[in-house]
Amino acid sequence: MAQIEQYPLIPLRDLVVFPYMIVPVFVGRPKSVSAVKVAEETDKRIFLTLQKDSQIDKPKKGDIYEVGVVAEILQVLKLPDNTIKILVEGVKRARIVNYIDDDETTFVEVEELLDEVLNESVLAPLKETLLKTFEEYMKISKKIPADIYDTLKDISDLNKLVYLIASNLQFRLNELQTILDINIVEERAEKLIEILQTEIEIAKIDERIKHRVKAQMSKAQREYYLNEQIKAIQKELGRDDDLKADLEELESKIKSLDMPDEVREKAERELKKLKIMPPMSAESTVVRNYLDWLTSLPWGIYTEDKIDIKKAEEILDRDHYGLEKVKERILEFLAVRKVSPDIKGPILCFVGPPGVGKTSLAKSIAESLGRKFVRISLGGVRDEAEIRGHRRTYIGALPGKLIQSMRKAKSMNPVFLLDEIDKLGSDFRGDPASALLEALDPEQNSAFMDHYLEVEFDLSKVFFITTANTTETIPSALLDRMEVIQISGYTESEKFNIAKKFLIPKQLKEHSIEDEKIKITDSAIYNVIWYYTREAGVRNLEREIAALVRKGVKKLVSNEKLKQVVISAKNIEKYLGVKKFRVEEVEEDFEVGVATGLAWTPYGGEILQTEVAIFDGNGKMTITGQIGEVMQESAQAALTVVKSRAGKYGIPDYKFKDFDMHIHVPEGAVPKDGPSAGITIATAIMSALTDRPVNCRIAMTGEITLRGKVLPVGGIKEKVLAAHRAKLKDVILPEENKKDLTDIPSDVKENIRFHLVKNIDEVFKLVLKK
């Protein structure tokens, strides 16, 4: 009978140890750690055996296999997580005969199991067969390093060879335990060969299946197979539930939204298609994005108009000073809308120079109506798809700006501002202006079709407002659909009031400064308007006021004793530097060959003193001062008018033949054009040829014909304001411009005498000194 020996026990969860096998073992359970300590203190030997169930944390006698290995501890290493790593070598097989479970350590009494040989003659053939089978397995499995075979083939002992091969295999633990349990060497070798051959056959079958499936599987089948795998992976990760939740959310949105029947049918068809698609396919993403867009639009959602004319008037007066005609037109629109909510409203187009408040007017309208406000800038848009959207077949397709903004508005009836409509471009990608025709036509926009949505969208309840700096670049077909409201700009008085009532308080608030700390006097405001800005709006005026406030703040911070900063006309240059512009002033009362004209620019009216000089020559005429073609033609017409009246005004013929004439319009760096300088040039030419001085204190504007008739011109309000700014008391205007005098502020009208003329002789009579 074999000798009984006692050893501390370490049960193993996922490892079978064989004799001759050197392997690391991680020890973490308290009793196993204690077993290592006991072994270290005695003969460094322990008993290792496999647990029947790896999940059991505290195994008892029935939870472990009886046959295990007595192993010798070669090395002990303590790890940072309080576990121990030991390196052990299997010494001999043994079977548990007695199980001693102490509080701290489990001991087992074991008897050694001796290996039996029944027939020594079969050991050599078994060894050869085992080595060949193992070599074949290595080639097919590709899991074992090639150099291991070279080590094993030199081992002569079959028993040792079986143990070492088994220790390198990653088979099921119960099969490895079976090998350890067998006592007869030949049977153990045969069992190992059987297991190896079974694994080889399984590997071969698997390989054949892979080749056959690969040969037969089409692209669609392969995608299906992969998608099924992805589904399985997603299910394991818990993402399958997210996908179902998203589909359910889309379905509930489609049911709850007040979509037209056609749109709902389209959405339901696309959702049905999405449900049967593989979730990771490219087409699935396209359909999903489409449904997201379709369900995020405000189908059937309208804000209720709260039209109160008095409140609307208060809002417009609060946000905008002046602009009486524009406000009147807006209030008219609101009044009509209140009486007839379903009326097809006009498309308003605010036209005027930069900074006059076109965009803020649209915001005020939205506030007075109680509607949502959205804005898109059309400046530089060249692609038709920006308006109508892209087809869904394109990569990265999106709806157009109109539909995108409707989603942002979350309402079917917002106030929609199309900014800078005069700056639309066009190229090979289409004409965006033409694409806007449908959206801005009240007869068509109830069924606006976006290329991406592919369903009709009702824009008929949207209040469209457009803005432009000029109508010249807006296509006539588009302009025909809009009601143009001109916003010409602000007078000096209006700019002063805007600065005092709006801009200065706004800047003081933004800079967190009390009103008493920085005081900008009235004279300083006028100086900023005259000498530091030249514009129709108030944008630059606000910038200059912000600069004054900043510099005032700096002065206050630099000198803590200073209680208040006063900015006046006397010290304004210290804050804003030297004057950037000069106010046109008429220095001489009477002068030969000089006439005071009035011109319109995008920044307001200007005074232009036209000069004419004659000298010896041969009848040539020179025009300078960056004159445009229309103005050059006006000069030619003016000369012809003077020639036709030469006899009447006593001009001898030789003055036209023996003298050259030079016409110059000052500020030569500024381009000028238009017909309104006709009477001014004719007056200056007549003065130069007759040597009669012109009353330069009288300003004039008007187009001239060859018969001497004076025709109406534009920009009367701005031109009269320029004359008022230059402190002129008399202005000559064409008779037909009498209607435009209603636009001129009453305070300006009171200080200017208007002379309305029909022909050039009336002009000469007024301005030429006898």
C-alpha cells in the first residue's frame, strides 16, 4: 500500500496541473494564501486539484476532484492587490483519501498514484503516433508555438511526453482531468491521441465549412451574415433596446403630429422600410435622417396672432426713431390682418442703405404680432440647393434653408426675414433667385416642394420680409412679388435723437457705467455726426459712441478721484482724434463759373460745387472729377442748352470756337454719376461764358433737356438735408418734385425757401447776378 502524506490544499478554478508541468498560479482566497504560507514553512509542497464548478468560492470535499497533483513551490511573488503569484512544478499524481478542513487552512491526506505499464512493446509506436498527431494538430490549430515540438520530440519517456503535451493543450478541463485520472500509461496515451484526433477532425470540418460558405456566399448573404452578427453583438451590449426605443419614438411622433395625409403616408412607408433594414447599413442611416427631419417640422403648429395696434405702435416707436412712413405701412398691414386673418399678405421688401434698421424693423413686427422670428442671410448664396434642398440620393443631403429655418421656428406661421436678397448670386449650380419665386408667391407657396422632403410644405401662413440695399440687382420677376418700402436714411436731427435716446444709454448699460459718470453733451453728439461719420444709418455712429464710452471708462479707472467725465465739442478730438470728414460749406456768396449743386449718395446727401473755367483754345470741352457716363451726357446737354441761348444772353460765337472749357466736380476721388447735375453744370457754364457771378448760397438739383426743360430727380429728402446742413436757405427744385416735399421734416422745411422751376431760364434768373 502506498504511503499516506499530508499537504495543504489549493483548489484550482480553471487549470489542470500535470506532473513535470511548470506553471504560474494566482492565489487570492484566504485559505489558499494560508496554504502557501504553510507550504513555505515546511517542505514547500502543496496539493493542487481542479474544482468541479469554478463559480464556487469556498469549495468543500465534494466540490473538488479526488485526483490531483502534488506540486513543489519554486517561487512566491506578492502582488500589489494583496494576491500571491506562485510558480509551481508538478511532482507526482495523488488521490485524496482524507479531507481536513481547518478554520485557516484546508489539508488533505493523499496517496501517490503509480503509473502502470501493461505492454512495453506498444510504448514506442504509441510515442510515434502521439508525436505525429500532435504535429498535425499544431499545423491546423495554429495555437501552439512551433518550437515546442522540437523540444518534445527528443523526450524518450512516453509518460512524460503525454504529460507535457497535455499541459500545452487548451482543451476542455474535464477532458484534461480524465487524462490525469487514468493510471495505465498506454490508455493515457491512447486517450490523448483520441482527443487530439477529435480536435483535428473538428478543425478540418470547420475549415471545409468556411471554404464552402465563402464560395457560396454572395455579397448580400455576406452582409446579412455580418449584420446578424452585429445584431447579436448589439444585443449583448444592450443597444438593441435603444434601436427599438428610437423606432417606437419615431412611430409615436408620426401618429401625434398633425401631418397632411400625403405626408403621413410617406412617413409610415419610410418607417416600415426602416424596420426591415439592417441597422448599420448606409441606406438605413439615410432613411433615419429623413424621418428625423420629417418628424421635427412643426406640422399643424401655429402661434396665435395677438394684434394690438396701439401696442404695436408703442413697440415700433420704442425700437425706431423716425421712419414715420414705414411705421404707418406696417400698422396698416397689422390692421388689415386683424380684420381679415386669412388674407394673403404682401411680401414686404425694405430697401435702404446699411444701418438704417431694416432687420430690427422685422424683429419689431414679429414682436408686435406675437410670432416666432427666424432669419436667413442670402448674401453670396449661389447654389439653388441652398433654397430647395438636395436630393436624398446625394451624400450629406439636407433640406434647403427655408425648411431648416421652419424647423428652428417650431411654428408654421413665423415672421421670416430673408436678409440681403439683392446679393444673391448664380452660377452653374443654378439660380437661387428663381428658386425663391415659388416660396414668395402667395399663389404657389401653399405647396412649396423641397427636393429633400419630396412632400408639399405650406408656407402660405408665413409672413415673409426681405431686405436689400438696392433694387437694381434683384431680378424683375422676384421684385414683382414684393412690395418695396424705401428707407432712405436718417436726418441729422433724427440721428441726434437716436444717439441721445437709444445709443448712448445702450452703450452705458453694456459697459456697466452709471449715467452720471460719463456725460456726452449735445454739441459732442452733433460733432460726431458731422465730423466722424458719413452714413445714412447709425451703425458707425454707434461705434464712435462706444469708443467715447470706452475712453471715458479708461479715464475714470485711471483717476479714481475723478467723479465724472464730460465729453463736449471742445475736447472731442482728444477722444476720437482728428476729424475724419468735413461739413460742406459754401464759403463765397457770389462767384463766377461756380454753381452749388446737390447730389445723392448711399450715405445721404452731399453739396457739390461745380466749377467751370474757360481759356484760349479751339472749342474743346474737358470734364474731370470721376464723372460717370450719364453725368458726362448731362454736361454735353448743358453746353448745348447754353449754346442755344447764346444770342439771348449776349454770348459771342467766338467764345465757343476760340476758347476751351474745363468742367470739374470737386472731390475727384469720389465716383459720381446721374442726370441731376444738369441745371448746375448749365448754370456754371453760363456764368463762365457771360462773366456773371452765381449766387452760391442757392443750391440746386434737376435734370436738363436740350430744350432747357427741367425734369424731376430722386433723393430730394437727402439733398435738402445736405443743403440744410450747409446752412443754405434757398434750394431750387424741379416743379414735378413738389410732391416730394412732404417727406422733408417740418423743422427743415421751416428754414429753407424752395424755388420750383420748369425751365433753365427760371434758374438763370434766380442765381445769376445782373
